[in-house]
Amino acid sequence: MNYIEIIGFIAAVLTTAAFLPQVYKTWKTKDVSSLSLPMLFLFFIGIVAWLVYGFLKNSPPMIFANSITVVSSFLLIYFKIKYRNK
């Protein structure tokens, strides 16, 4: 693994980790009032596109980060729909 891949993995871990506290907080509190569903959909589609791009470029850091973020953003969309009336 070269230094470029190491930088990519560091960036992937940091940006993915930054998103996880929001998922956890939403799951625990069930408060989705501050989440925008259109933003979540756009974000999800963008992350899926980045994931596809990562596969096409054969970039392990992009595949790693975006795989986790796709799941995380999907969970926020799920929570937003499930808890929107609570």
C-alpha cells in the first residue's frame, strides 16, 4: 500500500466516522425533526454514485468509506420515515 492509499484510508475513516454519531443519536432519541428527507435522498444517491465510482476506479478507500456511509445514510432515511410522526 502506497502513501496515496494511506491518505485515502485516513480520509475515508474520518469522513465515515463523522457521520456515525448522527445515526446513533437519531436511533437513540428517535428525533428526526431536524433531518431533511430531500437532503438525505440526495446524499444517499451521491454516496451510491461515489461507491460505483470507487469500484470503477478500483479504489479500496472509496469502496470502504462509501459502503459504510451508504448503510448509514440509508438508516437515517429509514429513521426519518419511521419516526417522522413521533
